[in-house]
Amino acid sequence: MVKTPNIYTLVKGAAEGRTRLNAFDKALLEAGVGDTNLMRMSSILPPAAEQVPVHKVQFPKGGLVPLAYASIDDTTPGRMISAAIAVGIPEDDTQPGVIMEFEDYAPLKTVEDIVRQMVVDAFEYRKRKLKEIKSIGVEHKVERCGAVFAGAVLWYK
């Protein structure tokens, strides 16, 4: 049985690299999760999970770290790329929240508006009351080979 996480942190990063994978890897380092093994998960926030800043969380080097994330990379100089993640917190803290992620070839405002609306929609069709939305995102104008990454990392106190 896997223990349910009780904290989460929102992270973001953008970088250039020699290859797409190098750019993505550097964006992960900038976000503070570059020396972990990411375990991509679907988008449910455990009930009553507490948000903490990334610098207050000790992720084990090489550890398996669960998160929901958005990322995009590109090699077209001058192209804008953005990634954002939004977390919906329910009024009833015995209920789970939702995490939505979105990335696109668009300015951050557009991407963040879309991902926040995705949270509103998810709460509506779950018939839950939404207390608040927290979001984080990043945009990057590609120079040669760029990547952006935004994630909600789940972890343990």
C-alpha cells in the first residue's frame, strides 16, 4: 500500500539546451526537481493536502517523485512556449481537489487562463464547491532549443 501524500508544491522552469531532452532536463533543474525520477500521475490532489514552498521540501536524490505536470519544447527560434498548472482547493477539506495542466505555443496569460478554467469545469462536473485556485506557469521565447515545465509535486511531511 502506497502512503497518500499530504503536502504539495508548485514548481516551474524554463531553459535552453543543445537538444530537446537537455532543455527539458535543465528546466527540471530550474524547477527544483531535476535530480529525481518523475512519476507522472493523474490530476487529483489528496484531501487536506498542504501547500509548501519547493525550497522547504527535501526530495531524495534519485527518488520516485509523484507529480502532475505540463511541458512543451520547441526548436523554432522566436516561438513562444508556455506551460501552466492549476490546483483547485475544495471548500470541504475531506474531499479531494483537482490538478489541471496545460501547455501550448501561446503566451502564458492565455495558457494560465485556460488551465484555471479547466479547474472550474472539473469542480462543476464533480458537483463540488471550489474554495480557491492556485496556479503557476512559465513562458519562454525559444532561442535555439527551448523547453518549459510546470508541475504540482505531491510529497510527505
